[in-house]
Amino acid sequence: LRQALYNKRNAYRSETGGRLDALRILTLDQIRAYHERMYVPENVTVTVLGHSVGAADLLDTLARTTLPDLIAAGHATPLHTSAFVRPFVESITASNPPVISDDTIHHVEYADSDESVGQVTLAWIGPAVDDWETIGALWAIAFYLSSGSASPLAQKFVECDSPLCTNIAFEVARRDPHVLTFTLAGVPEDRLASASSVFLATLEAICSSPFDMIRMQARLREWHLNVLQDLETAPADRVLSGVTTDALYGNGRTLSLSTMWNDLDVIASLKDWAPQKWLRLLAAWFVDAHRLVMIGSPSSDLAHEQSEANAARVAARRRSLGPIGLAQLDKTLEEAKAVTTVPAPSTALRPFKVPSTSSIKIPPIETARSPGISGGQPGSLQASINKAGVSSPFFLQFDHYPSSFVSVCAFLCGSTSNVWPLFVSSFFAMPVQRASGETLSSTKAYQQLEDLAIGFDASTCSEGVLISIRVPAERYEEAVSWLADTIYGTRFDRKRLANLVEKTIRSLPDMLQDGMGMASDAVTGMCLDGASVASLQTASTTASLAKMYRRRLQDDPDSLIKALNAQRRAVTKAPSMRFSVTGNVKALQAPVLPWIEHFPLPPQDQTRGLAELPLQQAHLTPLGINPARKGVLNVIAASESSFLRAASRGVHKEHKDFAAIVVATAMLSATNSFIWNACRGPGLCYGLSIDLNTDAGQLSLAIWQAPNLGSAWAAAKKVVRRLAQEKVPITNNDLITAKSNIVFEWADGFSVAAAAADASFTDRVIYGLPANWTSLFLQRVQAVDVHAVLSAIQTWIVPLFESSTSVVGISTSPRMRDQTLKKFTELGYVLDVNKL
């Protein structure tokens, strides 16, 4: 799409990470010259965010320490008087905008062994970057047309008996001018050629039909609420987005920093638009305007052709260089590695005092529980809940923080069957019988929820499913009512189930071509039994189950629906159900009462206490408990790289070694640290990380996009063993850097109250951690010393690289199949080979 939209004089034609054909011919001098030209103060915008920022102190520090250095380096020229040419607004890019002078169709092949479905993207040139009202209006009309399963385009093309596609996504690329795109995913191969025409004809028909102002006003209200929610849950992202736009395109006049957060003004203006104005907008920008259509067709031959072409290119390069040339390049590479891996001076971080973890201010959350089975909590909120004199027979936790919203959540778990994936995907996609007795179609149910809530979702969490509905605080009781009807009133409809299954089947090619995903799924399949939620959702299991669902819907739909109802009964037993309310709890008149009204306790559960919630550890197979020597090798025809996931024994979060392991993995995986320099630096892989899955109690290694997986594995293993043998020292700088990264990551994750409230429920209720666990963890991290890190590497990380104590999942290309199989067999793994 970039190649078609932009000419060679426009920077947006290029990918941010570069194109291989360009990277192969760029010289070091060219890269250095570009760096010198672009990495200058005139092209830097510094944004400082956080509650503890003192603006006066910060500016004083910059004036005393930074400005003198800039003056000494000759970089003190004011931005608008310097000779620096601003990218995108003053450079050659600005005088070479994208052009679509006629309606054009481009056919693009991409490598995929499954040729059953493809993708269609339609693109238009959008408004200028400072035309806020038009940009907002285009977002609103696209939201109206395609957001949610009840939208006009979803009803026409996705939620129907013979879907044209599995999803319709609208995007606005924020450039000058903007680029607007609609993407149709999962289009059957025999409908690719006609898909864009059918789509455009539908847009044209909408232009001559009555406009649904009720739906548009509802979408504008939803947008308004989403802005308010973003300011609560992701304020830093909102600020950074505006600052970045101003830095790239700001002109100080029509586009200045003060205009970057005018969303609510734009929404208020759009609320006054008449129906015909919306229809004229749709016609002008999408129907009448020239468009560019990209038809992406899968090709099983292309992967083979690309592999052969790459092998031929490498062979030709080897011949042209000869032994002497190759030796010289190897010497040059080693010299470069020697320079780039020089350790930082031991005094580099000495001037910077690492603050105590006690200085990390996690937003305060007040927690209470409904009296009775839930147990009480200290504090004024609990006293207020108790004073109401009512108690829920279910476990019900409240987490209060100042907010305009509340979220109501249900965590369901229990025995699972092979219909679990279909059961989870059925939430918010089926007809619903309300407690009043009224049965709503799936479309009507979705519309009512869409008008009520600013968000609703059902997703797996540990060994269960978490169902949530988020609403303005004044609509709390309606949310509780809808949560109950979603859980108990969902009606499994054969046609709607068939639609879900069809969408799943069309998504399989992407899932089965995902190298890292398939490698991870292989480890999951070896380590967790077939009843585990994670195991039931692997790509290979999804593929076999989807075909089974389709067959049963054709031959015996009643038996499948009966199984789904049985699955619901299995996870709606009161002792295993957990409920949560987060947000502005103190604004609620009767927080407990709606739960008593809408969630009556079944008679069989009235005398039973709480059941213990299972974690993934309860589903470990013998191989998951003691990983050793086993592996799966997936051969993916469309892959050009190799991917690996290894697993060995790990620990839970309360284990005495947990903090030391976290520091060790952070130190090893950090950018420009030990494993990075050993593997990514020499080009052995694009990325590598070591992670801890405390749910399953396992340590895991991920290597992605490796041209030669065996080499990347060997290099990572070598550096870990040398650290364990103390042949490579762990310095205080290494320790400080790792700890700082950990503390920043955790502090950033809990920087807003909503995240802290969500963690209060998941950590304490689902995973059983103490109330002050985050603070305890940060204190334990700060106490970790070099000896503890060394012990963690020796005890826990070294076994990750030994076949006697680990299992591996691998995805690779047909060309690298035999070499990879040979290498890991020699390492002691017994590999099952799957051709996908």
C-alpha cells in the first residue's frame, strides 16, 4: 500500500525498520551521515510525565546542566531560525504528497500455504492533519458503519449466513494528509476479486437510504465517554499522542499544541450535524472520491520461490566474495562486535542515586467485600458496605477509586470440555433472554449493550473466563442486570454458532502461519493437559475443534447446544464464581443489593462455602512437571525464519527465589545486555527473552526470527553458562539496570488507579496473593544482590538450555527443516515433526 500511495521522494514510502533491499546496499558512512543530520536537538521533543515532576526544578536543571552542553556543541540555535529542515513538513516529503488520480486495483501475492482466504484493503486520501472537524466526522461515520456486530457493515458482510469476510477494520494513518483505509479480512479466495465492488456498492446504497441518527448520536456519546475513560486509564498515552503530532506537524497556527486535545469540542460540534450532512460526508470521502484497492491473495508457490531465491542470492554472494572476502567480512564483524560490546564504565551510573521502592506511589485503592461468604476488609468502605445490612451469597469484592465509571466483572471457572472455546466466544454474540422473559436477537442484544456500556468483553484468564461490562457509574444496576443475563440468559443459536465457527475457520491460516505462536502452542500442548483452558485454545486444537463444531452443527446441532449448556452449568456453581466491582463504588446507593436481586443462589449451593480456584499448575502433565528431552518441530511453508519456545521448571510468585529470578531474567533479556549482545548483535536472531509464567510455574525462553536457530540457541546458552561459571562477571551496573527496568515496568503498569483496581481482583482473588503483594515484591527486588542473581542463573536458568531439564517448541521453514532437526536431535531432544 505504501509503495502504491507514495512516490520515491516521500519518506512514508519506507517502513520504519527499513526494507531488506535497501539495508543490503546501505553503507556505514551513509548511516552515520543520516544519524548526524537527524539526531540533533532541533529534532528532539522531550516529554516529562508523572505526578512527582517538579516543573520549576526540571527547567532549572535543564538550564544549569543541559543548555551549557548544547551551547558548547554548537546546537543552541533556536529551532525556527536554524538551517535544520523539519522532516515531513519542510522536507521533500511535504512537496510529494500521496496521489490517487483514478480508481485503481492492485493484486499482491503473499506467501501462505493455505490459499482459502485473503484480504482486501480500500484506501482513500484523507483530510489535512489540521482539519479536526472533518477528521473527527470521518472517524464517527466509520464508527457508525463498522463498529461492533450490530453495525450496518458488520450485519451486511460479517454477521450473516454467507459472510463476505470475518472482520472489517477502519484505520486513519495520522499523516499529512491522512490516509483512510477499510480492511476486509478473511475473504474467501473466490470472492476476493468482487469484494471491493460489493463493499463500495453498499456504501453508495447507504448514501441514498435513511440515516439512523439514533445510532449516530449513541456512537458520539460513546466516543465522548471513551475520551473521559482514556483520561482516567491512559492519560500519558493521550498526552504523548498530542505532543508527538505537534512535534511532527505543528505549525503554531492552525495546528498547535493547544489544539491537540480538542476531542470534546469536535464531538459537541458533530452532535449538531443533520442526517444529510453525514450522508454528504460519506459520499464525498468514500463513494465519489478515487480509491486504491489492494487485493491480497495467498500463494503456496511464493513461499517456495522466495526460499529458493534467497538461497540463490546467498550462494551468489558467497561465490562473489570467495574465501578471502568472507574471511575479511568475518574479521570486520568481529571488530565491530568488540566495539559495541565494550562494557559501560563502572562509574557511569554512580552519579545517579537509585530511589527506594518506597518512593513508588501506587494509586490508593479502597477494598471491601460483601459481608458473609466473601469475608470483610478493614477500612471505611467496608464499614459503609456493612452498614447497609445486606450480604451477597456469592463472593463479591469492591475496589473503589475516584472515577466517572464502574466495571462489573464475573470470573467463571470449573471443569472444561471440548466446547470451551466456542462457549467463550459465544458471549455477546448470541440471542439473550432477559430476566423479564423477553428474548432479544443477537443484534438487538448487542445494540442495547453498546448503548449502555463503554466496553464489554469476555476473555480467558488463567483457568477460567473473565466477563466484564464497564458503564457510567449512574448505570450500575443496569450493568449488573446485563451481566447476569449474559451469563444465564445467553441462548445458543444454531445459525449464530455456525457464523462463529466459520469466522474461526477462516482465521486458521493466520494462526497456523504464526511461527512464534505455533512454537508456544507446541510447548503448551506438551506441558498442559487437554482440559486446561490454554491447551484448548492452541491453534492446532482450535483447528480440529472448529471442524468438529461445523460437522456437529450440520449433523446434530442439538447435541452441540446441549454440550454448551452443560459447560455453562459446570462454571456457574456458586462456590467457584467470583464477582468484582471496580470504580466509583462510593457513589453507588446500594452496591450489594443489585447482586442479590439478579444473582439468586441455587438451592444446591446454599450450604456450600468457597471452592479453591485452580491455576494452570493443576493441569500440568508429567512432562510439564518434569520437562525433559521432548520437542515439536513445526514446518511452516510460508516462513522465512525460525522461532523457538523452550520451557523448564519455574516458581510461583511467593517462592523465595522469585524476586532473584525476575532480576536475573531482566538482566539477561535487557537491550544491549548479555544475551542481546550475544544473539541479536551478530544477527543470529531478531529478538530473545526469558520469561517466568507463574500460573504454570514454568520458566520459558523465546527466540524469534532466527535465520539459523541452532546458532542463536548456542550463543545464548554459551553466555548463560559463562555467567553461571563466573567467567563473565555480573557488575553493579548490570544489577542497577535490571532493577530499574523492573521497577519502572511495575510502576508504569500501576500508574493509574484503574490498573491497580484490576490487579487487586486478579492478584488477590484469582491468584491468591496477599493485599500488599506489589509493595512486598518491589522491596524484595531491591534487596536482591549479585550473589542471589548468580544463584538464580545457576539453579533456574541454566536448566532452560539443557535437554535433560527442558522441552522445546520450534517453527521453521522447509529449507531449514533438516538442519534444525539434526541440531536439536544432537542436543538431546526427541522431536515430533509437523508439517503445517
